[in-house]
Amino acid sequence: MAVFAADNGIRSLLDPENAITHWSEFDTGGHFPAMETPGPLVTDVREFFRSLR
């Protein structure tokens, strides 16, 4: 799960038991991170899939 700037506090709603294994929060970005902050998004996606190798 990648959470960008506008979604503060969402973890308590989506993951109250801390069961999501990959959670990233970013200070920049918004609803459309692929267009707004592609670098951090690509890095996070790569990090997620690297753990599945």
C-alpha cells in the first residue's frame, strides 16, 4: 500500500491490525501519483516486487 500526501490517517481505517506487509507513506503526491510523483511511486513498486523474488 502506498499512501500519498492527501491521505493522512488512512492506515487506521484500512489496516487496524497492522496486517498489510508493505506500507509506504509519502509527503508529496496526491490522487494521481503516477502523474504527480512518478519517481517515488516507481521506486516503491520496485521495492515491493523485489521482496517477492
